[in-house]
Amino acid sequence: MRNAFTERMAALEASNGELEARRAEFTASSLIMAAHEGDVTNGKVEAGQSVGLVGTVIPAAEIVRRWVEEYAAAVTELPRVRTRR
């Protein structure tokens, strides 16, 4: 994913920037900036690292249908609660 951080890193690499300059740019940015602080412009945005865990591609409608089905099944297993009137 491209953002300001990746553009700065690419420019340093393309210009054969000094290792220390590249290291400084790399360490100045962090995953925390993107994931926890919401700075997806300057932070290290990770994407795709879990793609190997995907076994099948399922339409969103099917996922929602399964959730509804699982929810309904789980609710039927809950104990009945009686309220006093």
C-alpha cells in the first residue's frame, strides 16, 4: 500500500540514499502510528500478511447468512429467563 511513508522510502532507495538516512526514515515510522494512532499517511500500513490463512473466497451475503444462522442456533441454547410480573 502506498502512502507518504512508502513514497519517502522509495525515493531514498531510488536515489541510493545513505543507509543511515533510510534507517532513520524507516525507524521514524511505525505500525503503531497506523494501527493504533490512525496515521495511515505516515505509518507502516500492513496489508496481506494473513492472506495465506484464506482457504476459500465466500460472498459477503453468504458470510452474513451463516452468522445469522449461527446466532439463531446459539440463542436457542441460552437458558430461558423468566421475568416477574
